[in-house]
Amino acid sequence: MSNGVLYYPSINLSSIEYLKALSLFYDHLYRIVPAGVDIRDADGVEYLEDIGFVRPGLNPAPYVEATSDVFLNKTKEWSAAALDTGDEAVFVHEDKIDVVVRGIFSDLGFDNDGGWYSVPTDLASNYMLYLASEIANRNNLSLVTDNWGAWTATSYFNLNGGVEELCSPPDVEVSEFALFSFVMSDFVPLNLVDISLEDIERFRRTRRDEIVAFRDSISSLRKELNEVLDHGVRLDVINSKIKEYDKALSDYKRSASLINIKGWGGVSMMGIPMPSAITNHLSLDARSMFALGVSGLAIGGLYSLVNKKKDLIDLSRANPASFIFHVERTFKNYTLKRGGGDINFHAWNCMEEYVND
């Protein structure tokens, strides 16, 4: 797993608590900032810049041409549902847009006001998703967002749209492979708002070994799950990796006593392609979760795929979208508004809505 992360799709960093959570896990955070754009960050971001966590913005100019090629191909391939011009709009800076994509925006009637295009939210977010993915892949960075829509869209596009209609509800037989969410919980301090930036810096400096070990254990487990193919399911090796993860997380939490943690919450999700052999072993269907470790680690099914095996092997090598989001332990109370279920069920619903839209 990369020690750096690319935050998207926003330019401004507005939540200092969110940044604190990321700084306890990643070494560096980057974002996409066109030349000449004024940044309006939250109080405290300057300190995180001073200690080397928040890095200078990445200029999108070297990446927009390659990104626009992908974007244009996908809009043709999928009939560009995002080209439906609704009322909601966001602003996209012209430096983030290749000249061909810029032409599309102009042809669709979107005005350029001082270098900014007012573009429908769905169209702009899809293009920014491509841009973020391109920059992350070419710089070996993980992707992170605090937006559910961006997370599900990234997963969808990384899979080249290869999801079955309606995301294969549980009563539909799962195809040969399925994408599952790797869900980690209880690894963000509940009293994050009370932890000073100075204590954050001290933890990062003095507990680096534990942070790296925790991050490496996640990467090792992901790698093992990705390499479980066909009938060569090495559950003993996977179980060993799970134990390593549990120990690393335990050591990580113990080391955090340095900053007076009063409890743990938070969730991270990553997409993992897995063969049906292991999903059958875990008795997983399209919307169930299976606890893997003792430290709040689980595998949850989001949707099944129609892609060929090679596509999924290629996907497993790609930089996954990660999603760290502050949630309370009573997350189910929130999902009751959407028909009940846990965080994975909510993610499944988000993906289903994205596909249907």
C-alpha cells in the first residue's frame, strides 16, 4: 500500500478532523491544484503543511491529455449518462481540462468565466474521477475521498463498468468473480477533535514503525486475497495474514496511547476482486458481510461482475479507491433511512443507484 494518498475531487481541504485521521495512517497527502488557483483551506492545514503531511498541490497539466482520451472513450462506450445536463452545477478549472474535453463542454453550452467552466455535477465529477485516477496511478498514490458518490463512481469506472444489471441482488447467482469491499473499522480515534495537531505530529514521528507495520499488514492481506485464484485457495495463508493484521492494528492502537485515545471508530473501504471459491467458503452473497479478524475487519459483497478473469487480475494490480469516512458506531441508524443494513449495505445501495442513474 502506498504511503501517500491523493485526496479528490475537491481542491480545498475543509475538514481538519478528516485530515487528522488521514495523517495518522498516511505519510503524505496530495491534491490536484491548477496553477494560479486560490486555495481556501481550513484552519490548521498550514501546520500540516509545515510538518510535511499536506504536500504542495499537483499540477494537472501533464495528465489531462491522457485522461481526456479515457474520458471521451468512456462517454462513447457507455452512452454518457453523465452528459444529461441537469440544473446542479460545479466549476471545473480549464487547466484540468484537455482541449478536446474543453470543446465538448463549450459545445454543450457551458460558459467559461475567468478560466472556470460551470458544468453539471455528474459530468464534472466523472471527468474529475478520471483525472484523479490517472494522477494517482502515475504517482503510485492511493485515492481517498470523503464522498460516497465519488467512491462508488471510482469503483465503477475502475471496473470498466463491468457490473451486472441492478448489481446482482442476492437471489441472483453470483458469477465467477465478485468484487467485495474490504472493510476496516475502529481505527480512527473517536476523540479526534480533542487531539492537538502537535500531538498528531508527535505520534507520526515517534510511532512511525507501528504506523508502517499497520499499513503493510493491510497491503499484505490485500495482495494475498488478490492472488487467490480458481481452486488454489490458500486459506491457511490468508488466515495467517489476517492474524498479522490483527496484531499490527493492536500494536498501532497501543502505541496511540501516546496521544490519549478515548475510543476508536471510523471506516475504510477498498475494492477487492475475489474468486467465487473463497466467496462460497465464506458464505457470501451480494450484500452480506463476513468478519475476518477480531479487530473489526470484514469482507462485504457489493456486486458481481461480468468481466473476464484477466480483467480482474489487471484490476487487482491497480491502485484501489479507499474511503475513510467518519461515522458513529450506530451507523445502522443512518441506513434505516435507506431500508436498513450496515455500512456495506449502504455502499451497495450507492453503487446500485449509480449504475441505475
